[in-house]
Amino acid sequence: MKILVGGIYHESHSFSHLPTDLETFRQTLLLEGDEVIDKLRGTTSEMAGFIEGSKRFGFDLVPTIWAWAVSAGPVQQSTLNCLLELVQRRIASNGGIGGVLFALHGALVGETELDGDGEILSALRNLVGESIPIAVTVDLHANISPRMVELADVIVGYDSYPHVDQVERGLEAAELLAGMLSGEIKPVMALEKPPMILVPQKQFTSAYPMSELIKMAHEYEREVLSVTISGGFAYADVPEIGLSVLVITDDQLELARGRARQIADRAWQLREDFLPKLPTVQDAVSRAIQTDRWPVILADVGDNIGAGTPGDGTVILQELIDQKARGAVVTIADDEAVSQALEAGVGQEVTLDVGGKSDSYHGKPIRLKARVRLVSDGVFVNRGHMRDGITENMGRTVVLESDEIKVVLTEIKMPPWNLEQLRSVGIAPEREKIIVLKSAIAFRAAYEPIAHEIIEVNSPGLSSLDLSQFSYKSVRRPIFPLDEF
């Protein structure tokens, strides 16, 4: 049976001034047709799970596109239209589609349509018809909407943050689709959305309180088909923002509703425990310098690239300089500084204004006198749990050294999900003393095994823990913690 497969994946930050256009997808990952299967086979992606499912259940996969872009501002409508047109062309040239497996993020905000994932599902439904089953995967930070539940037959979300279970969730979606197609199951879904916004920092699935909700989900999966606990994306100004509990049963809607309500009620009871308390930048840097066990990871929570920030925050770098830190590594996205360093050349001394150029949230540019140690094309292949086998591109990349602080300058911002990012520019992360990572939790999959200590820093930025600084206009109210209950 022909099964349509593909994915359109973006986590959109409503308060970022950096728009997401077609070139943004091309810079990150945009595959079409057969290359979707050829390039994602054997990787740690949902598509790899779809491929494995095709082997187990006898699917004849019809690949469309795989579009993924690093988180930034809302997706331009013309870009979303173009991506959907590419999907439509593949459907038009392949008749007899029996089902759909598609990867979404769940927090895509469109330029004109706030529920971007709902819009994608609506387009898919119009293209294949009402009778064709659609099974989708979503990220753990999905803001799942009632519209998404109405349009899809099955929604399967990640169980882990860091996200190391994409293959398993892709395979789970394929298994549920196979059950529908064979008539063995008749999935029904129930969605509960308690009025809660969770910042990424408190969605770490191995730590309390999120771990308690995940434990409940796994217990209930003994009697239901699937349970998804989605922490939501706190920086998307949309009505469906926040925690989602989605339960799928085999034609037992009341059971699904009851289990979803139980988990949602427990989340609400724990709401105060979902408020993070982290050290200041000054205290975190002081603690890192004073420790005698290395490496120490400073998680720059406020400039979490994976959440849509520009990746050019300078606040922690400035504090490292002020406190005369030695043996530190900081990565900053700054194409202007990269060009200036490349003009000087390897081995030359340069004086540059580094970072702090995108907005007023992430600190001011730092005048840095440094030596150019290395230049690179910025291309590397991930190895390990996060995005294994997938090629990344940071653009032209330069390593500067100033008073024993290494500054890695990149043209294109890149979340620090993989050790190969630093290794590709001659830096062995295991041997460094202090590593600043612009991430909240996702870095842990790669760095936790080598770190002697991880310090999460209450730094400023577009992914700040202080949600009161953002002018939400579309979220449903009242909602915790923006409002009192």
C-alpha cells in the first residue's frame, strides 16, 4: 500500500524579528522526493522510524519533502505555501495513496495563520480526502490544538527531552497507522489543556516535576494505545499555547478523556513546581571558575538557539572576561565578525565587535582583541543520540582566542546539540574547562556524559525564564504563570 511520508518542522518564536523564509529551510534541511529517504535512512529522525515501519508493515513509501529550519520568527505565508505545493505535486504524481505519515513540530506559527500545524494538516486532509488515515508525530514542545486533533487520526509526541526518541516515535506512528489500515484498531483521541505555560527549562523529562507526568503516561499506556505529554512552546503567542495531554484509545473515548484529565489535573497540582529558580549570570560564572573539576557547562538559557533566539548573546561572555576566566569556550553567531576575521586571516590579530547585534535582549557587542586560530566551512556530521548522521552547516566559521577564552564565530546559528560541532573546529570539549552552550536542555544528550557539572544560568534573552517581559496578545487568559489563580 502506498503511504505518503514527509515532514514540515518549525518551532516559531512570535517575538523574534527574524522571519523564517524558504532560504532559512534551505540553509538547514530541505529535501525533496527520493532524497528524503536516501539521506534520512539510518539517522535518528522520525523519518528513519517511518522507514523502519515500512519494512515491518509492508508500506510502499511515497516521499514528499522534509523541511526543517532552526527556530526563528513566524514562517512566511509564501514559504508555507511553497512547501505545501511541493507536497501536492508528489501526491498528484502518485495515485492510490492509502495513508499518510507526516512529521510536524506542533509549534509552527504562520505569518497569517497562528496554528501553522493545523493549517498543514488541513492542506493534507484536503489533498488526500476524508477517508485516508493521517498519522503524525510532534515535538515535545508542541502546542497541540483542537484543530490538529480534529484533522489527524493519530498524533504521537516525543517522550524525551533531550529529544532522543524520534525513531521510536516515528515507528510508533507507523504501527498505529498499520493497525488502522488493517482494521485492527479504531483510534480515538482526547485532548486536555490545563491553563499552564511551561518554560523549556522545566520540561526536562528526567527530572521532577516533568518526570512525574511522563511516568503517569507510561503507566497508562498499559491500557491505552498512546499517551503524549507535550510541554508546549512558551514563546509562541497563540491560543493553544502550553501543556497538552493527548490520550489515544481503541474506540474508548471516555477512557481517553478520563486518563487525559487525570494527568492534566496532576500537572495543575504541580504548577508551582514548574517555576524555575536558577543562579544569576555573575553567580554562575563565579561558581564555574572556582570549581576544580572540568568541564563545567554553563547553559545560556536566555539565548537558547533551539527556541528561536539569535545566538549572539554576549552577557555570559562579558562576565567571563570581567571575572578573568581561563579555558572557556563560547560560540556566537555573527556573520559580520566572521567576515572581518576572515579578511585578517589565520594567525593574525584582530579587534572586532562581537555579538549583541540582533536585538536589545541579548547584551551589547563586545570589543574583542583576539588572534584568529582557525577557519572552517562550518559543515559537520552529527554523531551520537541527537540527529545522528545528519549533516549540519554553521556557514563560514572562525575560532578566535583572547586571553585563553576561545570564541567560535559562526555565520549561521546552530544549536549545540552535538559534540561534533566543536570537534569540527579543532576543539575537544572533553579537555575544556568552561563551555557556554546556548541551549536549555537539548545539549544534555551530548554533553551530560562528559560534564563534571552543569550550571543552568538565568540569563536574559528571547528565551528568558521571565515570561512577563513578552507582550502576549493571542494566548487564552487567565493562564499560569502570567495570571494569578
